[in-house]
Amino acid sequence: MRLRVEFTTEPFDLDEAPAHAVAAREVVEAAALDAVDVGPFGNTAEGDADAVLSAVDALLRESLKAGATRISLQVNVIGEGDK
């Protein structure tokens, strides 16, 4: 099964990326995921279910440890043709 996770961390800082956003980015970029798209207002990552779920666990833990006060995420099951 393949999954796509979309997530944001808060509070926002438009001047520079806060530590919690950097932590989340580092987690997903280091994970064994097929596709990662990091942006200023939202992030997505795709991959095998085990890899995505492991990355979600790590990004929640690391982002909270780095000062996130809110993390919004959505996980979708995707088919091979979904993008």
C-alpha cells in the first residue's frame, strides 16, 4: 500500500523557518520516501505505507520537541496512478 501525507507545523513565521518546521523537513528528507515536496505553507511526502508511517511518527515527535504547538496532517491511501 502507498500513502501520501500532507502536513503543516505551527506557529508560522514568515521571516524564517522555525525550528519545528526545519525538524519536520529534516525527518521527511531523511526518510525512505519516494516523493517529498516541502513548501512554506504545506508539505507532502509519498511512499510505502511503513516508510510513511515511520516518518509521521518521527516528524510528530521531532516537531513537538522543537517547539511546534500544532501539527496538522492528513494521510491518504493512493493508487499507482494518483498524483
